[in-house]
Amino acid sequence: MRAFVLTGALIVAIGTAAAQQGPAQYSREWYQQFSGAYSDPIEPFRIVGNIHYVGAVNIASYLITTPQGHILIDTGMNEMHDGIKRSVEKLGFKVADIKVMLSSHAHFDHIEGHAAMQRATGAQVMAMRGDAEAFESGHDNSALGALGWEPVRVNRVLKHGDTVSLGGTTLRAIHVPGHTQGGTSWVTTVEDGGRPYRVMFQTGNTPNGGVPIFNNPRHKNVIEDARRSYKILKSEPAPDISLGGHPQAAFAKTVDAMRKGVRPHPLLQDAGAWTTQLENGEAALEKRVAEEKAKLGRT
């Protein structure tokens, strides 16, 4: 595990930027965990079918390989750039063969590395409307309003239901705003061991905890968007495997089995798990709305 050291100047810069761009409750320490322990590299591995993990300890980056080139979902922090490249090569693939770059949502901890990876690969960057504007401006336009990133040129602006296909693999974009304005869950089906797996790369559906959800100047209709996102996801067939942007907890008890190719798949969801997850998330959102209404004296 690499040591994480911040110079005094960088600490000041992060603290100043946090005060200017992010909610007051997010301290320097909050930001440092993303550049620090969360970004520590781990050995890459195949998850299922042609889907591989090339991310860090607790910030995901997923590589989908095909005979005509590869798709990369999320690039994480700048600190992860070299580690992702090494992981791709350790798995026997070429970084130069990454042809498409996608994202779960436009927050610094998931797309800060996009600009460098775009330069390294020449890949086409595709992003959902709402997030595409954030990519190109370099500013977080979500309810969070956290640190920005180096602006990224977007080659294709996506809308709900659009598909991205390469080398026999097709991913469908589900627009689920709430966590960001262009939050995107991606769905695909892969074959593994003679059976198909419906895989969803999930994004958050609601704003970060503590972020104002009433009269938020960056995302004024964030509550309505989050509610609509839950309705959209409830209309989707349940995924067999769900992959998130901060997978440390999910991988804690499953990564060794995945590396060994254990079947049934260690991440295979139980019947009803998808419905329960959405119902719990929706209930938590409504509880939060009610609590904030009470604080503001709204009826």
C-alpha cells in the first residue's frame, strides 16, 4: 500500500477549493480519503464474462474487453491513472486498445482521470446529458458542488436509452439523475460458463448526505429527479450482478472467490434483493425529504 502525503500547499489548495465549491461539512480529510486510501491499487481480476476490475481499493474502474477494442467505465482519481494502465496490461490487454470511455456520474472521484486517459488512448468519451456539460466545463454541477477536474472533450452526448456497442458487446444507458444531473447506470448481458448474466453498473440515485435538497442552486429539481430515477429503476428487470462505484464492502468477502472463478458467482443477487434495495433507497429519500421539510418549516 502506498503512503499518501499532501504538501502544505496542496492541503491549503484543497481546503480553499472545498470552501469555495463544496459543502462546508466536507473537510480536507474528507477529500483526502479519495486521493489516499481509496485510490490505493489492487491486483486486477476478471469479474464475469468479459468484464474486469482495474480500479483501486474503493474507487472503481471497469474494463470491458472485446475483439474490436475495449470499453472503460470510470477512471477514478488522477492518482489512479498509472495503476489502471498497469492493471489493464497485467490482464494481458493493451491500454491503446481502449476505444470508448464511459462514466457512472460526474463527480471528481470517478472522472478526474478522464482527461489523462483520453490523451493516453485517444478513446471516444461518451457522457449523459447533464453530466456532459460538467465534463467539458471542469465544474461539478451536481447538488454536491465539490472539486472540479481538468475539462474533458465529450465526443458523444447520450440520452436515456441510448446504446453503446463495440465488438459484440452492447451497453444500454439508464439516465438516473439525483446524485448528479447526468447519473448513468449501465446494463449489459455477458456470457460466462454457458449462462447469461445481466450486469448493471450502478450509480447513486440521490445527493450526498448533508447536501441541501431544497433550493439547491446547482440542481434545483433534484428531489423530483431522484424520485423519477427510482421509478425508472423499478421498471427495469433485476440484474443478476450489480457493480458499484465504491466496491470495497461488496468485494471484501467475494474478491478471492472471483479470482478463483467460483460458481455460482459470488456476486449473484438473491431473488428479491434488487426490489429490496430500491425500496430501501426510496424510503430513505422520502425520510430525508420529510426531515428537511420540517427543518425549513415547510408544509
